[in-house]
Amino acid sequence: MTLPVFINTAPDIAIASPDNGHQRCIGLPIHFSGSAVDPEDGEISLSGTLQWRSDRDGQIGTGNGFSTAHLSQGTHTIAPTATDSMDGAASASIQLVVHPPLLSDTGQTVSTTSRPGEDSDYTSHPPSFSNNGDGTVTDNLTGLLWQQSDDGVTRPYTVAAYEYAGTVSIGAYSNWRLPTKKELLRIANFGRENPAMDTTVFPATKNACYWTQTGCTGQAEHVWAVDFTTGSVSAAPDYTSCYVRLVHGEKNTEPADLVDNGDGTVTDRTTGLMWQGGEGSCCSGWLGALSHCEDSTLAGYTDWRLPNIKELESIVDALEYDPAIDTAFFDGTLSR
């Protein structure tokens, strides 16, 4: 007499989100969802039986849906595993990248010269914002949460920084602050003017100055402000009245995190950009500078270019003055 042999078949797993290759700024929540169906058991009860793991961080969640904002920076292989009633197990996997805060492109897309190397010739990280529907906007490249619309009131710096920022509540948050100069410039759109801002993201932005929290070293009682008429930056007396756009989140690194590569170049580990070290080069006008950078073979690299305004601002050191840069890495930089 031959007895039938039962062969258990492992479950089928489908990952619904995120997509394979998904990229997300560190600190922003990522939603995971999936399902598992077993040929013998049918749809598996997912609570506790679908185990989600990262090859970098270990177990990150359970069940058919959850969110986490605590993945470490780097490339992750995410693998949910399901187990059926006969202890048959199966898994699936995707990859995702958790990246550091990124510099967005400036927004300039119109060419002004036939000579190669201008801002519009290069794109890397287009601005990416999410409207949260509660008066806040998330910058998906930096992870910062922004006040969507200013309140239409101008204030002296001390009132803006200590009275207004410390008391306002927007959405579900109350611990708002003034942005740094670097942070506020990163949301400017230099492809626009009057204002230099994407007003579909930040409506009612004024053609006027907005306060930062960054003091002007070398000028007592002056604070940096951004004029969104064109996106220009100037040091304003702290009794001047400017508008305020508040931000929520960990302050971006200031100054830059620099390392000397020993070959005439300097890398900023905050942005990942490599710079010419020392005093830089003297060129004949903007067109000459474009050509000089495009033709450079410094340290054996051939992909040099002239930086855009946001990139150049990223190595400005607000704690230094005359010049406002770390001269241990950029010795000989001229102030004017």
C-alpha cells in the first residue's frame, strides 16, 4: 500500500511598496507594504508572520504594512519573509537607497550662451517637495519641513527669532526655528524671479527679505537675509523688518565637512562635491571661467565645471570673515 506524500509549497510574497530602487533622504519616513499567499493556507495572516529585514539594520518591521524613519544611510537590501502553517518560508527583496541631505539644482534651465559649462547644462537633483496638506511642505532632498506660507508680517530679527519662532504651531509641530542661510537658499529657485521661488510649492512668497538665523561675522548686530525678488543675500541690521519662513528639523551641517585629498583637491563630505583647493584660478570674466573649468584636468580629473550658486554657498563658512571660508583648505581665497 502506497501512502500519499504531501509536499508543502512555500508562500508567494509580493512587495507593493516601496518600488525597487527607491531613494529617500535620511530621516524621512518610508512606507513598506506587502502580501503573502500560500497555496495550502491561502492568504497568510500577516501580523507577525511577514518579517521585514534590512541587510544593514536587521529587522525593521512586521506585518503587511508599516512605516519607519530610522533606516541608516546607505544602500539597503530589504527582504520580507513569510512563514506558512507548515513552517514553509519564502522571501522577496528590493533595494533602496537612504541618502544624506542633497543640494537641489538651482532651477535655471534657460541657456544664456553657446559656450558649454553654464548652470543649465548640468542637472543632478531637481527640486522635490511634498505638500503635506497641513500648512507644511517637506523638502524630499534634505528632509526638512517648511512653513508653506509666511504669515504676511515683517518683524525685526530678535522678534522673529525668539518670540515668533518659539511660539508658533503649524501642523502637528510647535518646535519651529529660523532657517540657516544655507537652508533658506536651498529652496530658492533661480530660474524664476519676482519671486525667485516656486510659488506652486510656496505660495504668496514676497519680493522682499526673509530672515535667516545666521549672524554676519565681522558686522556686529547684522544677520543674513535672503531677498526673494532675485534670491540675493545681504547682511541686514537686526532691527530691520523682514518676513519669516520657518523650518523644522535638524540643522544642516555648517560649516562644510572638508578633507584635503593631498592632490590639490578638497572634498566636502557633507555634499560629496570635490573642489579645487587653495586660492582657485583667475579667469577673464564669466565666459572665461566657464571655459577654464571645462578644460581643467586638475589631479587627473576631466569633469570639472564652474559651480552653481547653491554649490558655492555650501563651502562658505559663516563663522569666518575676510574671507568667509576655511583658509586651511582654500588658502589665498580673495574677499572681493
